[in-house]
Amino acid sequence: MIVVGSMVGSGIFIVPAEMTRLLGSPGWLLVAWLLTGLLTVSGAVVYGELAGMFPRAGGQYVFLREAFSPLWGFLYGWTLFTVIQTGTIAAVAVAFARFTGVVWSVIAEDNYLIAPVSLGARHAISLSTAQLIALLVIAGLTWANIHGLRYGKWLQNTLTVAKVAALGGLIVLGLTWGWNAEVVAGHRARFWTPQPLDQVVPGVSAVTAWGLLAALAVSQVGSLFSADSWHVISFAAEEVENPRRNLPLSMALGTLLVTGLYVLANLAYLAVLPLEGIAKASSERVGTAVMEAMIPQAGGWLMAVAIMISTLGCDNGLILSGARAYYAMARDGLFFRGVGQLGRAGTPTRGLILQAAWAMLLVLPRTFDPQTGRYGNLYGALLDYVVSAALLFYLLTIVGLVRLRRVRPDAPRPVLAWGYPWVPALYIVGAVFILGMLVLYRPQTTWPGLALVATGVPVYWLWRGRAQTGAGPLAD
């Protein structure tokens, strides 16, 4: 439930629009999602062996620490706390608020309780009704998880069942009731013929072989983000029954299920809408456009409710799991000491509160485009920056498994990665290719993400020195 619930948020209903503009054909759109699924399932299979070896709180932080050094574990944890986990929590909470606005129009990002206050030419801070709802979502879910694992578990199970049912309903309706024979015939006629609406960069588009490879790689930013968080169950390893068996199973089965749902969802989109309808969906809300095409009067409202349930379940899974990673770091002396203590309900209370506070802080700052006069969200820019960094950490973790096979050949391995060494090699080759393409064609978002990771190096040495002496605020 945590794996599926944390993976399925709002991305599957939105990112196909940009992917379609880049790829320009039904066949290559499906190939892009299959590539995402292949990478994700391959990663889950490899992580299963690591989770069986180290069934401790902290997950990927522990894997990197054991495979390389505490520094690499900390750099991951640092990036996780500053942007990856907290930024995603903020983004998903705002997505919940945006779709709440479809049901209740007073909720909007431009309906201000506190109008934007300028923080320079390109940044501001504000409080809109949508931001307020996002803050309340983060606070409410954090409160539920502080009061015991059974509350967080109940929420997660309920919301995950509801969201899978809603996504499944969309798929079934799209492939039956909404089936448009004329649209499908058009897709068949141009199934493998790219007619992109966007270029990867000026002069490079999917109409050439190299441009198609570049478009496939760059399009993975959206699909990989939509399929991310599949490993977060490993953060809570110490609270999982029989973790050596259930952690690998949960990651493998969860990623397979979500991959199947995502491919089927895109097939449903293609059964209802022409490619231009997907690419040019209003505000990129492809799921909403599909439902409105099938049920004109109530489709948009029904889709909004479904996405609200989906985002709520996603955020709960992220909140529940993320604090367990900081808890593991604190026990190693690499985070605030109090975060390494459990509260009365047996949950990492201080870690949950700190995570919520930072995620709520990320909801408030806005970006400003002087040319259009429009406001964006700072966390959105930060998440664009760390997509490549997150992929780099996945890559390092897979390499870490190979290294552990060599330096710790006799370590207990209750579960062996299926297809070793070919499956890890497949992931490594695919990740290196995508990272290379992002460095080449998206340097404006790739290098800042890597720079953000690098800021953790001096913080690590400062924290380590303070922890060793037991002095200063970092030790408290």
C-alpha cells in the first residue's frame, strides 16, 4: 500500500501532455512509459536484495552508507530532506488544493489571503487559499502519523484502495465507453511517425533518429517523477513484519502494478483523445480532458475528486516514510539528535514535525516571470533541479550493490537480485544514457541539482565534527 500509494499521485494525469509534445506519436509515447517501467522494476528488483541485507530504518540512506561511505549516505539524506521528499510533499499538497478548486472555486492560487510580497525581481512570498489548503493537508496528515503507525496505516490503506479503484475506473471507461474508433484509427495510421509539437532544443526533435533518442530521454523527467517514491517503504523497514521477505516483495509487486496501471492509463487516453488533444490539454490536465470527453457534464468534477484522493494518499505515504530516513541519520549523528528519538506513540515525532515545517515553508515562496507577469512555485523549480540528482542516487545505489557483491561476498542475502548482473547492468546503462542526455539538453536544470547535492559536503563535515564533540546546536 505504501509503495503503490506513494507512486501514484497527480503525475499520471498531467505529464503525458508534455511527453506527447516531445515525442509526437502514440507508439513512442507508450515506449517512453514502458522504458520508465523497465527502469523502475529493474531498480526495485535490485533494491530488494539490499533491503534484505539491511532491513533497517533509513532505506537508501543505509544502502549508500554501507556500499560506499557515510558521506554518500548523508548527501542522499541531505538532498532528500531539503528538496526530494519535502519538495514532493509540498508539490502534491498544492496539486490537491488545485483540484479542490475545481470542486470549490474559492480555492485558487490567485485568490490571495496575503498578496505576493516581492523578494527581488523574480521571487515573492504569498498566501493564497490554495496554499492554505496545502498547508492544512501537510499539517493534518503529519498529525495523524504522529499519533501512531496504525493511524497512518489506516489512512494509507484506505486512500490507496480508493485511488487504484479510481484510476482503474478511468482505464475501464476509456477502453470501453469512451472508445473513439475514428481517433484510434488516426493513431494507428501514425503510430510510429513522430510529429512533435515541441523541440528538445532548437534544431533537435523526434523526427530524426538522434532527436528521437534525445526526446525519449528528456521525456523521462516527467514519467520517472510520476513513478518515483517506489523505494520509500525501505525507510520504514524496522516497522515492517518479516522485512527480509516483505520489503523486496512490496517493491517488486508495487512497481509492477503501477507500471501496468500507467501503461493502461495512457492506452485509455489514446482511445479517447487525438494526440493533439493530449498534447494541448488545458493546464496539461489530460485525465480531466479524457473524463470531460466521456462525461461532458460531470467528467471534470469526477476527475478532480479522483485526483484529490490520489494526491492525499500519495502525500500520506511520503510523510509516513520520509521521517524514518531522518531518524536513521540522526541515530548516526548526522542529523539533529532529537530526530533520532521516538515519541510516545512509537513514531519519529520530531522528524515528522521538522519534515512538515520545511515542506510547509516550501509551499509559500513563489517564482515570478517578469515577461508574462505570472507567478509559479519555488518548489517546482527545485524539483526540476533534483530529478537528475535523484536519478544519480538511484544509479549509485545500483552500483553499490555490485560493489557489495565484491567486497562482502559472504554477507547474508535472504533475497538475490533477479537477473544479476544483467538487470543491474540494464539499469546502469539506461540511467547513464538519460543523465547524459539531461546534461546535454537540459543543463539549466541538471547542474543546479548536482550543485545542491554538493552543498551537503561542507554540512556533512560540520555536522560530523559537532556530533563528535557533542557541542553546539547541531547536536541537539
